[in-house]
Amino acid sequence: MCVVESTLENNLPAPAEENLRILIADDNDSDRLILQTIVRKEGHTVYTARDGQEAIDAFVDKSPDLILLDALMPNVDGFQAARAIRDLAGENLVPIIFLTSLKDAASLADCLDAGGHDFLSKPYNRIILKAKILAFARMRKLHETVQAQRDEIVKHHDHLIHEQEVAKVVFDNIAHSGCVDAPNIKHLLSPMAVFNGDLILAARKPNGGMFVFLGDFTGHGLPAAIGAMPVSEIFYGMAQKGFSLQDIMREINNKLKRILPVGVFCCSCLVDFSFRNETAEFWLGGLPDVFVYRQDDSIENFASQHLPLGVLGGDKFSTDTRVIPMNKGDRFYMWSDGILEEVNNRDEMFGEDGVRRAFAENKNPDNFFEELIASVAEYTNHADQDDDHTIVEAIMVAEEDLGEYFSEQDSRSLIGGPPDWSMSYELRPLTLREFNPLPLLTHLLMEVPGLRPHSGKIYTILAELYSNALEHGVLGLDSELKASPTGFAEYYGQRVSRLESLDKGKVIFHLDHEPMENGGRLTLRVQDSGLGFEHADKDEEHKTAGYCGRGIPLINTMCESVRYLGNGNQVEVVFVWTFDG
């Protein structure tokens, strides 16, 4: 049974800095009385116990802040009681000071081994006891502070991890919305943290080919992954609309150059696989050499020729690429430097030599991807990785071998944009005076899946048809004026003055696009409000030299047909295009 004595003696000194609850456990009544008198005079609350079991019960009932525990007691001795109290206290610090008449070092060591924090030899010295209590009070306070700070850190850490996991779901839905799981692609993306500084993107091209991108941002974790968001959006948006490899790399570089701080960049490789032409065109900047594993077991490697993305801006950035033939079954490999920089127990890097050893030891190309990963793990003795690990294998296959993964419906859902449509767009005097419709119309047409590579021709056709309709149809200008330099200046002087005073007239664009098996047919008809002309045999009258008359013959070389309709105030062209150019 626990005995609680709380009556304070008269003439107590001023309270201590902190009133502690102290348990005194001693089977000797006189020793116990001496201790409780000393402790109470220091302003602390005292609980007492006569043996080890009472001490354990008192600890459970009263939760004392400090325990003065006799080592040798009946029933349950101090050593057993200390071990039990230590288990009950868990991670909380409850200092135990052993009270002992033992003098030999081994016995004193047993006190500490049992869970004690210090010991006090009999007879008791009030000054030493007071000093020990104050010291352990400070230690206990410090421990509570550390615990509270730890709990706060854990709380914030858990909150941060939760936020990162939610953000990573969003990130993955954006960054991995393409075809990285296509049957001809194998990839490893092994980050050191929740977020990854490495990035793998893959997208189906409108012409049936495939873009595959590997990026390695400076650093690790969330700061390194931030740049992956704009890269992913640009890559997928432009790839699905038919932009070229060069256009995509230029746009990504310009974006990263604007948003990344100095010293942060993206080592990368973008590969354009043409399954029909059996070629791979790639841009490589800052990454380790890429390798091609041929069907005849030969190995080719290609070194980087460019700085990473986000380093150079404007005209200093080069979009030069390599184009290599790839037969069906040839394999294209790229990886981040985290693979090559892994070290063994002698601090020797795996390096390109390790990659070449893996190639040399391989007996079946189908297994090389897994064997390379195993080689790195074996080389490091399966130690924790020191960097993000990323590997990509892309195999050249026949387009039909990709199966339903690249069905027409699936491809269109990835690409987006209207493939089958028609519209009319009428421009009236105020618009004709102040607005250039060509960028708007060109942008609209570029939404057609696969038409983007033909943007130059489309713009040329639109510009020529619109110029003729506006200048000759609506404004009534005579193109013969442009036969000489002086007349050329006169022509554009009249153009400016007539356009400023224009109060009637219109130009109407009729656009119609219909998809075909390997491309599409775009019909453009431009109608103006002019008087028209006799258009029989008009093509023979067009000049191909001088300052005028070259537009329609040029359009003839680009289009399947060009014809005038009505009274000559309408011209219709048919532009047939294919995914392959």
C-alpha cells in the first residue's frame, strides 16, 4: 500500500523554482522520514512507499516527477521496481535516484543498468540531494521540451508528407498522362524522396510515331520536381498537336530559361520514333551517352552535343538533332546520371564501363533492362541509392504491333482537336480596316490533329488568298501597278488610303476539313464583295516574274486544285496532306 504524507512543516523556505512530485521508496522508517523532511523543505510534494511493489503502485497512481528508490527492499527490491517503472514510463523521462549503502563499483553499476539515472549514498547529505533534485528537474524539463518539439516536428512532417502525396497524385496525373506504359517501352523511375527530379514522358504523335522524353533536373525532391510540371504540359500539348521535335525543345527551353533560378537546369533527351520510316531522331543535352542495342548484338553510343535545357536562351539555343536508322527490334536506351554515379564499397563508380559490362554479359536482349538494374544493385551491394534512378528502353516496332493500345479511337482521345468540321468566317469593313485574320485562322487550323507540320504552307495559302480578296476584290486595286518600283509604291499608297476610308465590302472565308486514312483534305474558299473578273483561262495569264502575279502559281504547286467560282470573286483551293509530310 502507498502512504501519502502531505502535511508541511512550519517555517518552510520559499518555494523552489518548480514544485516537483517526488516519490520516496525506502523500507527503513527513519531514512524515509529524513528524506521526506529534506525534500519538503525544498518545497516539493512527497509520496512514500515501504517496498518495491508499493513504489510501482504509487508510480501508477500518482505519476511522480522523480523517484528516490532504495536498492535493497523486501518483496520487490529496488532493481526490479526500477525496471518495472522504466517500462511503465515509456518514452517519458522519470529520473530514478538509487538510495544505497553499497560501495563497490559493480553494485553501483547495477543501479544504472536497472534503469537508474544516479545514486545517493547513505548517510544522506542535504546539499548533494538538493543539487541532484534540481539537476534532474532541469533535465526533465529539457526532456519535455525536446519531446514537445519532436511531436511538433512529427506533426508538421506528417502534414508535409500528406501534402506531398496529394500533390504527387496531381503531378503524376499530369506528367504521366501519355503512353509511358506502351508495350514497346520499359522504364524505371526510382526516386530518393516522394518527389522525383527525374522525369519520363511519352506521347503518341498524330502521324503514328512516338515521342519519348527523359529529363533530369538539378537536385532532388520537390524543388527538382517543380520544373517537371511546365515541361509536361508543353510536351503533351505540343506533341499531340503535331509540333516537331525542334519546336517542342525550343518551347521547353524558353520556358525553363524564364522560370528556373540560376544554377538549376534540366539534362534531357527527346527522341522522335518514326515506326513507318524506321528512324529515331533525337536531341541530347547534358545526359550520359545514349545507347542503341542492335538486333545483330552490336552496340552504338552517342554523346551529348548540347547543354541542358534552361541554360541558354534565344538564338544561342540549338535544336540540331541526330537521325539514325533503327530496324525493328533495335532498342534505344537512355538513363540519368544517378545510375552511372552509384559506387561500390571502394567508392568506384558504376559508370559507362559498368553499362558496357552489362551489355557484354547479356545473352538475350529481352532481358537486358532487368539485368542492368540488377547489375547496378549488385555493384553497390544493394546499398541505399544516392540519387534518383531513371532508365528508359524504347524498342523500334511495326506500328501494327502496338495493338489496341494505339487504336484509332485511343489515339484521337490523346490528340484531341477537331478532325471533321466546316465553318464560315465573314469580315466586314471595320474588321478589314483594323484586324489581320490570318493568325487567328492559322491557329484554328492548327488544332486539326497532324496539320501542324504544314503550318507554313497553310499560312502562305491563306495570306495569298486574303491579299487578293482584300486588295483586288474589296479595294479594287490594279495589280499591274506593281510592275515597276514606282508603281509598287503607288500601289501600297492607294491601299492605305482606300483601306482607311473603307465603309462597305466584305471577305468571307469558307473552311472545310475532312479526315482521310493517313491525313486529311482541307478546302479553303475565299469570297469577296468585288465585281470579279472573267476567269476563263486565268491561270495562263499569271506571271511568274516581276512584282506581281506569282501568288496563284505558287499556290498551284502546293494544292491539289485551284479554281475560280461565280463571277470570279471566289477562289477555292484544295490542300491534301498526309501525316508523313
